[in-house]
Amino acid sequence: NTNIKSELLKRMSAGIEQPVSGQQLADEYGLSRTAIWKYVKELEQEGYEIGTVRKKGYYLIDSPDSLMPAAVQQYLQSQNYGQKIEYIEACPSTQLVAHVEAQNGAPDGMVIIANEQTAGKGRLSRPWSSAAGKGIWMSVITRPKLTPQQAPQMTLVAAVAIVRAIEDLTNLTPTIKWPNDILVKGRKLTGILTELQADPDRVKAIILGIGMNVNQELEDFPEEIRDIATSLYIEQGQSVKRAELTAKVLNHLETYVSLYVEKGFAPIKLLWESYADSIGKRVKISTLQDSYEATARGISEDGRLEVVLDDGTVRGIYSADIHI
Ligand code: BT5
């Protein structure tokens, strides 16, 4: 039934000029007109405003900024990614839900989306602010044929997909900060958390946690991050439909993950470097062990950040926080 609702939404978006005939849709799906009417009522309950033209049918007047499956799926062009969506109004963290779903055999591309997270998390268990209704808080369960050593590159693959999606829907030019941040004018717009379920030699699932700030105003962020965080709304003064952005991310993600699995990391590396903001720059590197300065040179074939130390030696970094 999500399918029919998503189809209804897609067709109704053509507006008053081309209303959707309830009878025709009923015939196509082998349903009664009353069944179609019930779907229309359900959509109205979810906040959609739907008009009717007598004897002609339904059309969409306005849609809420909803992330419910049908709202997202009307924009999908993917084979698998997002074809199954579990929408949750509020939960501690979509990563936790995704881990359980993955263990229970969730299909490649299944997505867990929450309208609000009460305990969203970043790397090293840092908190991730996830205000209700303002951003995209989702976990994508992927099952690519990769070795566990290749898993960290998925963060970079996801970053490229996200930047592409933002470029599709805004005029902004985001940059990527290794490994997992997407920035606009130096402020953090999106964070990615890549987690793994694996045997020693085989990936079972990679769970890509994606947190995107979309329609927040500055006051929607906790005070401690107001000078480092930003949202699409803050940057362009205009809100973005979260459902459409979510679908664009999933469309691109599916494309780039298959590119990576089929052709290796080289094509992703090229794209990634074209968006990177730190290449050629002096950076400060903080790892759990120590903290030092160096010059960023690029990323390696396996996704490490390559830096040149002051004595000329080159080092490849697996995980760290970078300050430019
Ligand atoms: C990340 O960690 O950037 C990964 C964030 C992943 C969040 C998604 S949301 C869906 C899924 N479910 C989850 O529970 N998590 C994933 P890291 O690089 O460690 O950055 C964390 C730091 O970013 C924090 O210490 C804050 O300084 C800052 N921060 C927290 N919330 C933010 C926000 N909404 N926007 C920008 N910066 C934020």
C-alpha cells in the first residue's frame, strides 16, 4: 500500500491541470474506487493537502515536509536503495535499529529514518544533535561485496553521493573534510558514521549513518555547536524538501556504491578529491594517541589521508580528526 500511495503522490504532483482519476488508478491496481479514496484520506491525515476536480480526480496542493516512506519513494530512481524504508517518529539512534535489522537479514539498501533522534551518535560515541523535523537522520543498510579492509572507503563513497545530492537541489558548493564531514563555508552540514558487521574475511553489512542538517535555524542547534554547525536553510535562506533530498542521496549512493564495487576506488578517489577542501593545505591531525601538524597531500587507494610531515616523510592516516 506504500506503493500505491507513492504512485498516487507522484501522479498528483502534476497539479490541477492533470488531476489523477481515482477510477483509472483503481482499474490499474485492481482495486475499488473507495480503496483509492481511502489512500487519499490517509495522505490527508499525514498532512498532504489534496484538491479534487469534479469528475476528473485528485491533485496535490501542498505537501508536508514528511519523511514517510511514500513521500521519499516518489522521488526514487534506485533499484534497491530506499525501496524498503522503516520510518520511526522518534528513537534514540537509527544506527541501533539498523544493526538489529541487519542482523535479522534486512535486504541491501534498506533504510531506517527517524524524524527525531534522542541519542544520535557520532564517531567515538560523541553526541549528534538531531532535532525533530529539521534534518535527515537515517541509516542505510548496505551489503556490498567487499572485504572488511575496504569498509572505511564507504564513508568517502557516501560523502561524494551526499555532495552530489546537495548540488542537485541547491546552488551551494559543499566541500568534504576527511574522513566524514561535509561542510559549507567551513561549517558542518553533514556527518557520516560508518559501522560494520563482518566476518574476518567478508563484509556482512555496512551501516551508513547519515545526519544532514536541512531546515534548522541557528537556535535549533545546541549552544555548544552553534559556531561550527550549519544547515541548508541557514546557508541559502530557503527550506529544502527533506523527502526529495533523502531520495537524491539514496539514488546517488546506489550508483556510487556499485561503481566502487565494480571498478574499485580509483573513480571515487577522483571525484572525492575534486570536492576535498584540505588537499595541499596545512592541517592539524588529532588521533587518540597524539596530535601534530602536517600538509595534506591526497587520499590513498584505500581511503587513507596522506600527509607530508615536516621532515618530508609521508604518512597514511586511517582515522583521526582534522583541523584546517
Ligand atoms: C559524525 O561524527 O559526524 C557522524 C554523525 C552521524 C549521525 C547520523 S544521524 C543517523 C545515524 N544515527 C546516529 O545515531 N548517527 C548517525 P563525528 O565526526 O564524531 O562528529 C561529531 C561532532 O559533530 C560532535 O562532537 C559535535 O561537535 C558536532 N555535531 C553534533 N551534532 C551536530 C549537528 N547536528 N551538526 C553539525 N555538527 C554536529
